[in-house]
Amino acid sequence: MTAFDPRSYWDERHYLVFSENFMTAERHVGVHQVSRCCAEITRLLADTGFEIVRRAPVFCIMNRPIKSRSRLLSATWSLIEKVTAKRHRPYLGSWLGAALYPVEISALRWMSTGPTTEMMICRRCA
């Protein structure tokens, strides 16, 4: 497997935009996803000539709170998983998503970092 090189996605007229969990301490390797630590990402970006323009949370309650130790967020996510796992009632996930979306958007307005996925916008250093 080759290492991720952000330069391969870059064009001088564009920004590099990507999502990541930006773990605070160390990388978390799961079965289907690797969550890199913030220090690893910022070092990689600096080494490849990118500067960070902005970082913002993408999810608060509508994704697994991998960076949080909050019991409330963990309980909320467990409930969401239970509701959406009901295969014989697939409409429940749609209803729950529609109900949670305004709460999610409102919460994100007040957050500078989140308990889960965030988006980072970068540009090539001059």
C-alpha cells in the first residue's frame, strides 16, 4: 500500500478539501477506516507544502463520537444505531435523520471542533 500524498490531488487553481477524524492522541485503526491523529496530518501537509486554511466539524451527533468520552454522545449514538438497525422498518432511519438534522446543524454552528469527522481545507504554500 502506498502512502497518501496530498500533492496528487492538487491543482494550482484549487484547494485540497478532505475529511478526517483528527484524533488528538494516536491513530485509531478499525476494520474499515483509519483515523489519523492531528499531528500526523499537519506534519504530512507541511512536508508536502500545504497550509491549513480552515478546519470545521462535519458531524456532531450523526456519526460515531470516536474522539469523545461523553457518555451522553455515546448513548445517543447507541440509540441511533439501534433505530437504524431495524431492517424490517427502514423508514425509521429516514425519520430519525430528518428529526436530527436541524439539531445537528444547530450544534455545528457553535463548535470549532467536533467529536467525530471534521473537514479540513488546505492550499499550496506560495
